[in-house]
Amino acid sequence: MSPTQRIWLWTAFSVTVTLIPMSVMTRLPGLGIPLPYWIFALLCSGVTSFFVAHKLIHQGERLRILHAELVVAHEKLGRIAMSDSLTQVLNRGAFLDHVKRRHAGGDGWLLLVDADHFKSINDRFGHEAGDDALQSIVGIMRQVVRTEDPIGRLGGEEFGIYLSGMTEQDAIMIAERIRQRIEQADLTDRLGNSIPLSVSIGVTRMDPMDKVRDSLRLADNAMYQAKHNGRNQVILSN
């Protein structure tokens, strides 16, 4: 029911409530009500109830709209608090919280993805190109993993991915697919200069008994082993 319909409904109700006792009174001996009083009663009840209902209903509608806007703003603020402002993936804290919750439900795989020679990209092509490189990496990761697989920026040029319900072969295949697509990415700076892009990826298995910080350390060690071996490769932790 629209606000206008509700206003008229409440006005009709008020007039009806006024008329009923007056009609009853006219049936009693010696209590007839002159016509001017009928008109006055109808006008007073109708006009008063109309304006009161109009005010209250529109205030209620305004409160409903404000509540809806507040809910949207609260949800947006929550997303901002959990997201990395540049890449729009989860920030470190939110990512680790997601991993803890998903990890408690069964085995999973933690991937640490680190951009190779990122400082050189910033120094040679500028920080804007560095930002573009990070956004490109995130875009590729999102294309490869499932929508339910959390991605987080752990700091600088390092990202984390948590994969659940997969075999070791599946996890390695996804890591390799990410690495290959990033290596093949056609990224250029504002002047059209090609920006070479690659990542080193460390992979470790997580079971429900493992602590997240220990798994992070294992994946981090595997990732640095990939760096030590020449970069642009995937290493599975021992």
C-alpha cells in the first residue's frame, strides 16, 4: 500500500470512528444532533486526521529510507574495512580470518604469490605502473580461482590465496595457471612500454590441526625458494 493510500485509509477510519458514536446518540430520545454539528465534526475529524496521518506516514517513510541507507553505508564501511584500497581484495587481517574459518572445515591449500622484481618495475616505469601491475595480477588470480576462494593482499606485492576441497595436483595446477597467465600478461605503461611481469608462488597444504601462522611460514619459505631458484616458478613446501 502506498503512503497516499494509507493516509486516506487513516482519514476514513477517523471519520468513521467519529460518526459511529454520533449516530448512536441520535437514536437516543432527546439527543438529536443538529446538522452544523455533524458538518463540524466531520470536518474536524477528517482534516485533523488527514494532516496528522500525512505527517506520521511520511516521517515513517523517511525513517525507512534512512534505515535502508544506513544499512547500505554500514555494509560499504564493512567492505572498506576488510578490503585493500588498491586491489579491492581482502586485506591481511580479513584474509587470515577467512582462512581460519575455511581451514576449520577441512583440508586446504595456501598459496603465497609474490611479484618478481617489483621494485625494479616501480623504479623503471613509475609507481603508477607498479599499481597497474598489482591490479593486473589480482585480475588474473580472480579469473583462475573460484569465486569462493579468498584472495588477500598480505603486504606490498605479496598476495595469498586459500583453496579448499582440492587435491595436491589441483592446487599445483591452479598455481601454475596463475603463474603462466601472469607471465603472458600484456601490460604496458602510459607510454606504451612493455612491462615484464612474473610471480613466484609458494604452496603448502593445510589440515585442520595446522596453525595458520605455521602454514604461512611454510608457504613463505617455499615462495622464497622459488625466488632463489630463479623466480617465475611454483614451489611446493616440504
